[in-house]
Amino acid sequence: MGVDSKSVKAYLTRMGCRVLDSVPAAEVFPDRSPGTLLSGARYREGMTQVQLAEATGINRRHLSEMEHDKRPIGKANAKKLGDALSVDHRLFM
């Protein structure tokens, strides 16, 4: 027997839980960093670092360093990455 999200929300509300339809990313991932968000967005799009490098013109090694928080992303690169990964570039700032 499947359980739908509406009945789960109703149950949690009856139990006194505060149920929200959306949760801020910072609450779910408190230790998020620009690099973690970059690698997650790349993974979501099913892209390799090589493919992302080709799509953005950013050196693959630099992408790796950005994903490991060893290189700042910067505004210009954030805009390129946001366009290529279909996310708001401010996510990487």
C-alpha cells in the first residue's frame, strides 16, 4: 500500500510538526559551499567536468579546483556555469 505526501503531511501536522512545502537549501545542507553546489548541479545535469569545461570555456582543472573549494568561482565564471547548468549564478557566489 503506497503512502502519498498529502497523507504524510496531514499525519505530521496532527503530531504537532511544522510542515513546509519548501525548505531552504541552507537548512537541508548546512555545510554547503560553492564547490559542493557546483559539483551537485553538474551531477544533476549528468555532465562530466570535461563536458562542462567545453560548454563554459573554463579549464577542466580549474573546474576541479572550484568544486573542491581550492579556487574561487568569481562572478564571470558563476554566470557561465549558471547558464550551462540551468541554475541561478548567484548559487555559486
